[in-house]
Amino acid sequence: RLQEAANNLEEAYAQKPDSLRVGFTLALLYEHMTEFQKSISTLEALVEKFPDVAIVNNNLAYLYSEHTDNPDLLNKAVEHAHRALDIARDNPNILDTVAWVEFKTGDTEKAAGYIASAAAKAEKDPIIHYHAGIIYDKLGKKDTAREYLSKALELGLKGDDAKEAQRLLEGVSLRTPVEES
């Protein structure tokens, strides 16, 4: 029935192409259906019409970071993530996205600052703690990585992310602890 819902939303969006609500719902549905390019295209159209809507910029940035290796699109991801952050400074999901796109573009130190803030604001979000664990693991801060990854699993992290967190935890546990700053 997801395809039926998508068809209905596509019709509604064709009739009301300036509807943020319909367009954003359609983009979310495409993402849920793993039709990432359709979701990205819909969000790109929305961000043109609504450049100052944080959630549109945030979701587009995240999808770019997860579904492309294209350096130009990754740079756009950074731009959109920071635009969203300028609009909604204290939103932990946006802080997480900024951290994640900075991490994906290789600025792990910068990512760590954003992810620490996101995790402090969203103590019960397993994905944010998972991202923090990955970022701190990459920085070589194994104790901090272990804390975040363990917390992500305790909070109910699921699927492939949970498997990766467990794999990282096992790797972190086998390593000699490093003094952290």
C-alpha cells in the first residue's frame, strides 16, 4: 500500500506544487520506500521554494551524505546542514546531521563538537549516540566511543546499525585503551 500512498501523494503534489506539507510528506514516503533519488529530487525542489525551512535543508543534507560519494553533493550537504543549523541552533537532530556531514567530508574534529552537543540534547536517541560512537572511534577516543556505542545499543538501536555498533564495540574492547583528552 506504500506505492498506492505514493501515487496519491504524487497526484496531490502535482496539483499543489507549492505545498510544503504534501511535498515533504512525499519525500519522507520515498525515503521510507528506499527510493532515495526520488526523495532527494523532491527535497531539492522544496529547498528551492522554501530555502529557510530547517527540516527540508536538514533532510536533504542527510540524504546527500548517505547516498552519494560525489564531492560536489557532499559539499552541498554541508551547506544545507549549516543552513538548517542557522535556522534551528539547538535542534539535536540538526546538530547530528551537521556532525554527520562534517564526518563524511573528513572533518572529524569538527564533527565531534557537533555530535557531543547533539548527544547531550538527545540523551535517549540511539542514532545520535551511534553516530557519536563512530565519530569518536575514528578520532581514536576509544573509551568515549565505547560509552556512546553501548548507550546506543541500550537505547534500542536496531538493524544494520546495531550490528555495526556491536562490531565496533568488539573492536574497541580488543584494543588497548588510549588516554583520552
